[in-house]
Amino acid sequence: MWLLREKVSERRKDLSKQSGGRNLREKGSKYEEVVDRFLVQRGYNILERNYHGARGEIDLIARDGETLVFIEVKMRRGGDYGSGIEAIDPRKMNRVATTALEYLSLLDREENCRFDVVTVEKEELGSVHIEHYPNAFTPGEDLLL
């Protein structure tokens, strides 16, 4: 187990060096802010940013009309490592869904909700391409609580 942690730590250092010394989390926050503005311009009301629950994190929680929306933001650079939507695997969906259930348990009312994914692809000249996937996934019955 320790060896695995050491390898992960080394890989994180390598990734940090590859990103010009900037922390990858800082870069993620930058793109989450871009997505935040993108959604606000489309009428969403952002309620939470980087909500941390006991079981995970949700990048953005917003309201779209009467619907509470849990939003996962994925950034990719020029198609490296596939598209952002491909990075949302069943394990990630489960983590977001269980964290959403945690959040919902704190509210004193029932809510209509959905799970969206927004991908940000950084293009060569510094511009970004944003794709929004409303209702990108639905938690299954095999949700791990």
C-alpha cells in the first residue's frame, strides 16, 4: 500500500511539473469558473462551488428553474486522454450521486434533480470549447451508499 501511495505521489509531482509548476487543482478551479459564467449566462443560479461531502466532491450545484442540478466539470487539452465526457466512469458517477444524496439529506424538502456534465476543451491558441450535457447520467439501482 505504501509503495502505491509513493508512486501516486511521484506521478502527481510529475503532472505538476508538466503543467508548468501550476497546481492542477488551480487549473481545475479556473475552468470551473469559466463553466460557472457559462451556466449563469444561460439562466442557472449557482448554489455551491466545490461542495465537499463525506463521500466525495461535486464541482457545482445549481438551480435550473425548479430543478436542482449537480454538475461535474471535466477539462481536457486538445483531445488528450479522450473527451471529458469519457472520463465520467461508473465509479465517478456513483461518487457524485452518493455525495448528491448527502447534500439532499441536508435539505428539508424534496427536490427534482438531475446530473449534468460540462466539458471544457482547451484549444491550441488558448481559447476553450465548452460542451454541456444536461441529464448526462442517472444513478442506477446499484448505487453504493
